Amino acid sequence: MTGVRRVGRRRPSPPLEGEDLNTTRWEDARHWMSIYADLLEFKRGILARVQRDIANLKPPAQKAAAADLEIIEAQMQGYQERLDLWYRRLWELQGLWLDPTGRMVRHQGREVALTKREFQLFQFLLDHPHRYFTTNQILGQAWADPALFPEEVRNYVRRLRKILADLGIPVDLVNKPGRGYSLVLRTD
Amino acid sequence: MSKVRSKIARPDIDAAQRGGDWSQRMNGEGQPADATLKQALYWRQIYSEILAMEEKVLARIRELMAAQSAEGRREVELTNVPVVVAQAERFRQRLGYWDARVLELRGETLQKP
């Protein structure tokens, strides 16, 4: 049985003052997740500003100012990784366990066996928290089978929503027009 | 909440310090002392524009900081602010060199504030 995990990740940024990933309080996890989400939003705002202004500069200045972009983007990647770490910690604290071998999902004592595609979809969305994926992205990245029909995604999303509800996992598998699907943690 | 306090490597802050090196020139930028008036005017214009941009970015950072949590604000003060301040200071300094060169070539002298 393994916890929620990801492969091929980048290096997270160093922890902020007071941040302790070993906390046993899920409220701490929620607290730090909100801080990293805010920091990412902040960086996106700055990045957008710099990208807009940089376009008006002459080439040598554009090159010099590009250093700012690199620093901001590297910081954003680091924050994104820390946010992901906190998501995984939150799932641990919530008692969510995934067994890739047996394709089992356990949450707070309840357990269910998933089909291969159900498990792959759930694992993929858990591995990329708070990000949205279109039907084609899910076909290509979660299942590595772009030849499947988009209707299959809708079908498996429906099945996965029922599984999440049956297990009482406090997330919603939402679908936003133009953005796609994402697992969103419930705030209540 | 337990507190963790440690000395942590911050490559982003190291980069900011490097960026603040006043002797660092842009691509194609020569020594002010060797420049013609046309070249000096060109580089003065470049540095004026990039400095104005950095100042706008700094203003935007301060504006967005107001909405941050205490922890978020500390992080921004530690990372973004020094990066932009160091860059802006470097551009201001180099603008000063080119200003001085333009005045020199025009046979004028720089007014002390």
C-alpha cells in the first residue's frame, strides 16, 4: 500500500519560516496550501506585468529584463512543487491511500477496487492537484491512449465521481468550460 | 503550529545579488568613456526605459503584497523585492554613467543635487 505520490518532479522551493511538512494537523496543511496558492497567484500577476512591459523594450533591454522572468518562473515552479507536497500531505492526513498494484483506494477505513482506467484517471488527477485538463490531455496523459473517444473520459469521470462520493473523499471532480477537469478540494 | 527556522540556500536571491552588479553591461554595450554621442544617447534611452519598467514592476509588487498573508508578504520581501530593487539600482547606476557621458560629449557638466 502506498501513499499518494508523483514521479518526475522538479525541486520544491525551500520551506517558509514556520512551515513544517511533518505536522499532524490537517488545518496546517490547508493553511500552507492557501499561502502557496496566494503566492502563485501573486507571481502570475507579476509575470504578466513583466511580460507585457518587456515587449515594449529594445532588444538589449529585453534580454537584460529576461533575467527577471527566469527568476519569477523558477520561483513559481518551486512554489508549485511545495503546493503539491502539501496536497499529498493533506491526503495522508485525511487517511487516503492508493495501492497501484491492486488498484485499491482506501479512505478512512473504506476501501474500493478500481478498474485500470478509473485508477489511472484518479491517480493522474491526484498527482496534478488544482490544475485543469482537457479531455484530450486526459486521453494522452492519464491513459496514454489518444485513440480513445472523448466520450470515454466523460464516462469515467461519472464513475469516478460516484467512487469519490461512496468513499467520502472531500473533493469534487469539477468540469470548467474551456479548461477541463480538475480535482478540487472541498473547503467546508 | 511548530516553527522551523533554518539557514536555507536561495539561488533566486543569489541571482538577485548578481543582477545588482553595477559593472555588468548589456549585450553590445561598450564603455561610456569610448562612446560617441549617438551611442551614448542610445544607451541612455535603453536604460531609461528598462528602469521605468522595473519601477512599475516594483510598484505592482507592493500593490499585490497588500493582499498577501503575513507569511506570503515575508516571502515576497525576501525574494521579489530584493531582486527588482537590485536590478533597478544597477540600471539607475548605468543610466547615470550614460547621462554623464552625454553631458560630457555635449560639453556640459552634471548638476549636483
